[in-house]
Amino acid sequence: MKITTERASETIELGKKIGASLKENDVVALFGELGSGKTTFSQGIAKGLLIKDYVISPTFILINEYKGRIPLYHIDLYRLEKIDDIKDLGIEEYFYKNGVCLIEWAERLGPLLPKNAKIIEFEIIEENKRMINIKEPVANL
Amino acid sequence: MLILAIETSCDETSAAVVKDGVEVLSNPIATQTEFHQKYGGIVPEIAARKHVELISPIIQEALDKANITFKDIDAVAVTYGPGLIGSLIVGVCAAKAIAWTQKIPLIGVNHLEGHIYANLLISNFQFPISNLFPFLCLLVSGGHTMIVHVKGHGNYETLGRTRDDAAGEAFDKVARVLGLGYPGGPLIDKLAKEGNPNSIPFKHPMIEGEYAYDFSFSGIKTAVVNHVKSLQSTVNSVQKKNIAASFQKVVVETLVEKLIKAAKDKNVQTVSIAGGVSANSELREYAQKRADEEKLKAMIPPFEYCTDNAAMIGGAAYYKFKRKDFSPLSLKPLASLRL
């Protein structure tokens, strides 16, 4: 399902809808280039999970944890280009930690990407316009 | 009173001996930048392993340079968050071992608090401590961007913070888009000196109203990506310089103008900068210039106390020691510790 958003607030609103449908041990994998809206969308997911805190980019610290109706593990693999570095991070533990695992730069995961991951792709169309492609298996949309 | 301080929150291994919270007797720092450079940023597993290798020699070096031994220390201080968990654990374990074997108090220090106290170390000391408070601190680093109202020792109010990317992160990402390498801050700073800061009209991120002290640097990062894409061919060196200069100008102006606005709104007479990005030459110059224009005092720490270092942790720990704010030996490192 392809959705075009015209501004950041629409991307957040879409994330919020998806966030509201998420349950324990769901993995959401975000694909797309720098500035394509992944962190903005993540802020929406957090709203859908009833997280009150600001969701900021985890690029520097790699994993941020938030408390909501279920925990959110917000992971960013931007800086980790080698699969071994990702394995060292122990990322797989987070897939089964009874929370939602939200992964930016999921293209870096390669074969580590879990089968149940909900894949969402982001593309810059114009300055503020984004194409968001929600692939199966995402239910309730 | 002598405090041995340890800092291992990210990719610098540092130990320091600080006397009475102001006088730095030693502050050796082992940077791991070369080990992380090829990854374009810090790799947590590598950082933790390097800390393990470096921690004992660095502590010994700090003692030797201060010309003292473990027996002369009154307390041991350590950063227990925020930071990379594997890195924090190394410093915290070392500090606990020293506290236990030497039977001296352990003082856990918040890394962000340490950055603020970099302003109080003697080599930068411009005002008597009694007249220092309150002041505002613009704390900018790779992982943080915030304006803190420092009302007294250990008494902080966060007025604003970033809603998406930290300023330092925006520098790193833009450096990567321009193919400059890592760490991005110093590279952009250098390049910007040769560029025209008015050549590309990047927009200042505007947040108004109740959250006027909050920051957002995701938009300008995206604007740089879009600008680079809009160029017909690959970016040449003149274009790189102009992009770096134009980007840096907008970031620096945004940071400093919010700090100045907060100072005026809160009627605070002193402003300061801290954190790794406060080593940026344009930020330092612009903060000083704007503070002078607004008749505010400006505290700008020397370079060696801007980036991560243990001396600032020892500085903050002294005032915790005076308040008898000690930590138990069960002190746990916390990756997402707040101020």
C-alpha cells in the first residue's frame, strides 16, 4: 500500500495509526535514505503506543528505550554498515523483549531481518512530499 | 581535597585528579577516534573493548601526572550515564573497585552535569562562584542539544531540548553527505572557514510559543540532502565549502539565538556553552559576540574541557561530595539517564 504525505504532520499521523495497531514482539523495519521521514514516522509510532516522551534520533546512541502501553525499542543502524557489528550489538535480543522493535536503516540487517518484520519504505518525492510504501504483513490498514 | 574522576561514557577514556573542584592536576584523555573512523561513527562493541584496555593505564597516568598515589585520594567519581552502556560499565566497575579497596566514597556523576561543570574549572574561571548562579548553559554534543537553567549546585531546569536530531549528529550526517568523513564537526568547521555562509539560504528551524527553546535539526539535514541532489553533477570543492559554511551558519545562529532569548526571558545575566559541539570555532565566536551585544556575561570553556574529559566529572563531583551526595557500591550505569 503506497501513501503520499505532503508534510511531516501527515507522516506522524500515519505512524500514529500504525503504532496504535502494534503489539508485543512486533518488529517494524524502516527503509529509506537520509531525510526521507523515518524518524518523523517513528515519532508517530510512539504516539500510537501512548509514549509521552519526545522520540529523538537514536543515531548516536544506537538504541533508545521508551515506556508506553508496551515498551518501544527504537534502533538506528545508520552507522553500522557491517553485519558483524550489528550482531555484536545484540540486536536480536530486542526482537523478543516483549516490546515493539522499531528499526531505522533496516537495509543494514540483511539476513538478520526477522520474518515477521513489517516493512515500510520511504522515498523523498519533493521538498516536503514523501512516498511511504507499507508492505505486507501489516494488518488492519 | 583530591578527587580521582573517571569518564568512559562514549569513545574517550579519561581519568583526572581535581583539587577542590576547580584545580585540574591531571586530565589525560585517550581518544579512540582512529578505531571508529572507518565506521563513520562510534561502534559500541569496539568502544567497550578499548575502554577495558585503556582504563588502568589512564588512571595510573592521571595519578602519576598529579604526582600522587591512590592513598592520597579522598573520593572517586565516575560518569554513570547517559552514554553507551558497554562503555559506562567499564568506568563504573573501575571506580567501584577503587572505592572499595581504598575505602573512600564513590560519587556517581551525570555526564551532562559534568559538561555544565566544565565551566567552573579554574583555568576558565572568570567570576567568583558565589556570583555565578543562576546561569544558562547551552549543552551541545553528538547525542544532546539542550538549554539548561542552572539555578545552583545540582539544581537544574531543562528549558528546551532537541525534538529529533542533536546538533552534533546533524554535523556528522551532513559531513557524510558531503563525503568528508568522521567526526563531522571539526571537518565542517574547517571547511566552512573557506566557504561563503550566505551562498545557500537554508531556513532557520523555527519553533514558537510554549516550546520556543526546543530545537529541531532534522529539517536542515534534509535540506542539505535535497540541495546536494539538486546539483547537476557531483559536489565540487567550492560547493562543499559553501554548503558547509551555509549549514554551519544556520545551526550556530539557531543555537545561540535561542540561548540569548532564554536568558532575556528568564532575566539571567550569564550564559555558557558546553559539550563537544562547543569546540566549534564559529559557535564560540558567535556566542561571545551576541552575549557582548546583549550585555550578558559569557562563559566559554577551553577546548580541552568541551569534548568528553574526566576533569569536568571531578569538578561536578566536588560539590556532590560537599553535599554528602554519595553513591552506593551497587551504583548502576544508566544509558538514558536524564539531567
